[in-house]
Amino acid sequence: MNGVIAVFGAGGTVGTACVEALLHHGERVLAIGRDLNVLQRRLAHLPCERLRFVELDVLAPMPWPMAVFACRRFIQCAGPSFALTDPVLTQLLTHCATPGVFVEPGGDAAAVQRWHQPLADAGWSGTFGAGVQPGLIGVAIRALAARFIRPDLLRVETFTGGLQPLTPAGLAEYLQAVNNRTGYPGMCVQQGALRRVADVPPTPAGFPASACVHPYLDEEAACAASDLSLQALRSFNVTDSAPITHLLNEIMASGQIPNSAAQQVADALAEKPPWFCLSVQAEGQGTQLTCADSYRLTGEVAAWTMITARAECTGADWFSRRSQSLAIWSHWQHQPPPGVQILWQNHQACEEGEL
């Protein structure tokens, strides 16, 4: 069963998209979820020749089916990742007979650091942040910087967000980020140091006039700024719903997710259609990705990461730092997943001394 890719959380929003993308690329998939009926219902539209199911609660105190440990490639789409990734990796490293490849769409810098040595010692390759944010935001920063001769002179701005449904796992991840301070709200990078954002720019073209921006530097983007020695990086999250903005502020202030969260999100989405945009700009050039569903996009990124993964890259790292990551931006520019579009503004690369 070495050629089969096991997908944890396959019945979720991200997991379903991931399974679909893997099957589209001809892979064989073992779909894993807590409820077999839910799994089969949500994946019933997919061809069954290369798809098998396993009912498994990864937190339940019972042995896992051997069909899981027989796999060598694993994508952890179950959420929230901060609660499930550690027990999943612990089981895999304990019971799998040979090294494997592990992909996690989420994660934070602490998880990368915590798992790097155990994975390396076991001969495993672990890739975290194989999603959108973290994930494509770091890839887009690096893709834009690659067009300049002197990235160390660049002042980069990123805008990421839109109007999207917020799943229970997504809200739990947001609360975890707030409580554990896994990012840098209100901060930016200037000449290698964190600084307070002094002003908020207008949103670039491609964002509706109703969108609001909030300065927020995530760990992966900060890592990209450090790797590239950028002169400056300012990152902004974008929202397009006053009720959702109010909900996120309420969660940040109270440290709890209110019981009315699901209804607030549903009311916001009833007002206008969902949209998502990721934009990175520097020195008059830029690149932009748009789609309607960032959760489906995350599943596509996770699938791409696994398909292009190199098992010899042992240990843990961010997806955007993996050698194959830049290829996703150039490939999707010409052959994107359904509903995804990548554009460049001002394709001319700068000549030396121009910056």
C-alpha cells in the first residue's frame, strides 16, 4: 500500500478538496475520518476505483487500523491542527515500519521546530504550512522577489483575505493564534527587525471598496522576509464583512468563541457572495491570486505539496521553503485549479541598479 496517500480529515472542507485533487492527478487515496457515513456521503461524487475509506478518531484510545500504517504518504487535513497534528505524528512515527512523507496545511513555527528533529531522526520528510496562510503567501513573496536582482532592497506589501465561511476548526485556529501569539498583529519587518505599523494603505486593485485591512504579520511571511533579507515587509489581512470583523474582535477580546458564531458567519455570507484575494506588491510590480473558496484552494495546495514532495528532504520545514514550492505559482498561472486565477502586473524584471 506504499503508493496510497492517506488523508486525515478527508470529510472536512479542506480534506474533501484535497482528496478530489489527488484523485484528479491519478493518485490512490485512503480517506480517513471520524464518521464513515459522513465520509462516504461527502465523497460519494468521486470515482471509487482508487478511493478507500477508514473510520478513525485520531484522539480515541484505541489501536489504529493497519491500513493506515501501511501507507507511506500522509496529509493531515483534520482540524484544528494544533490539537490533532501532534497525536497523528506521534502515532505515525511510532508504528510505521519505514520512513514516510507528512504534509500539514496548517501549523506554526513552534510545530516546525518541535517536529524537525524527530522527523529527521526517523528519516521522515515533514512539510507544514501547505495551504494559503501559511503557504501561498510565503510562496508569492518569494516568487515576486525572484524577479528582482536585489531582493534586499525590496519593500514588499501583502494583502490576504476576503469574505469566506469560517468553520469551527478555523475559528479554533484563530483563537489559538490569539492566545499563543503565533503571529505579529500590528507589526511589520523593517531591516530585519519588528516594528509597529504606522499607517494602513488603501487596498490594491482587485479588492472591493468595502474591504477593510488590518496589519498582521504571520510567522511564515516573517520567515520569508528573513530568508530574502527584504528591506521591509508589511502584511495586511483583509475582511469584507462588519459582522465577521466584529466576531473576530470579540474572540480576540474575550478569548472565547461565542455560541452565536456560526449564525453570525451565516448572516454575513447571506449578504454578498464569497471571494478571496491574495496580493503581493513591490516597487511597481505585483502578483495576485483570486478564487471564490480559500478552503478548496488549501486542499489543492496540500495535494500539490504531496505529489511534488521529495522524500530525501528530511526533517520539518515550511512549504514555501521547499525547493518545489515556487513551481506551484508558475504552474498555476497557466494551468490553475478550477476557479483559481493568478496574474502578474508589470512583467518586466528590474535591471541591476534600477531599485
